Amino acid sequence: MKHIRKDSARSLAIIALVMVSATVLSCGSGFNPLKQRHESTSSNSYDVGPSRYQYRAIHVSAGMSDACLKCSFTASGGMGNDIKAHVLDAENYLNWSNDHDCRTYYSSGQVTAGSFNVALPGPGTYYIVYDNRFSLLSTKRVTENLTFSYKE
């Protein structure tokens, strides 16, 4: 009987460790208790004119690790209450803004509401873009709740 109890306790310890690891690794690349987590949260609203887009630049320096963007957004205005949202690095933002092929970390498609949780892979500038270029007449109001976090 004692042997069964040891195995049960060991199994519970392993399950607890896996649950903690899954929570810690949800947006970052790993757990480092020596690095302090920094987090900033903001709520913003943007008016995005017809046939236009609005962007926000996020800068990740070399001293930041496990950088992460978490955001929820909604759009209103026009007949569809819709917007397109993208997260891109600097090189792909330049290609996207010139209508060339690009890779995104997130693309919503044409939606009224959306959310993303994006791990940023390293130093550089990243762009959150709200795109209303598909609308010829309607201005869209975009409201976002954004959290940017990293370890230092």
C-alpha cells in the first residue's frame, strides 16, 4: 500500500508541474525566475478613414525576452461594422503597405471583433495595423484593449 501512495503523490506532483509549465509557457518561450516580467496595458480608440489604415508600432529591444502582445478589438461604423487587423514585423509591414506578399503573425480577415495573443520572436519593431482599405465610403471606429509584456 505504501508503494501505491508514493506513486500517487509522484503522479500528482508531475501533473502540478505540467499545469504550471503550461500556464507559464502560454505566450513566452520559457520560464526564468531570475528575470522580472514587465507588463503595460492600454485601451485606445482609432478612427480609420475610408480606403486607409492606422497602425501602432511596438518596439522590442535586445534586453527584452519573451515579448508578447495580447489584444482584443472591436470595430463599428459603416454597413458592416468591420475592420481587418494584422500584426507584422518591420520588413513585412513594408511589403504589406506596398501591396506585396508578406507574412503576418496575425491576420483577422474582415471582422467586427477579434483577439490575438502573439509571441514576438526577438528584437525589432512590430506593427499592429487596422486596415479599412476595403471600404470606399465609411470611417470605422476601432477600440482596442492591448497588453504588452516582456521579461528583462
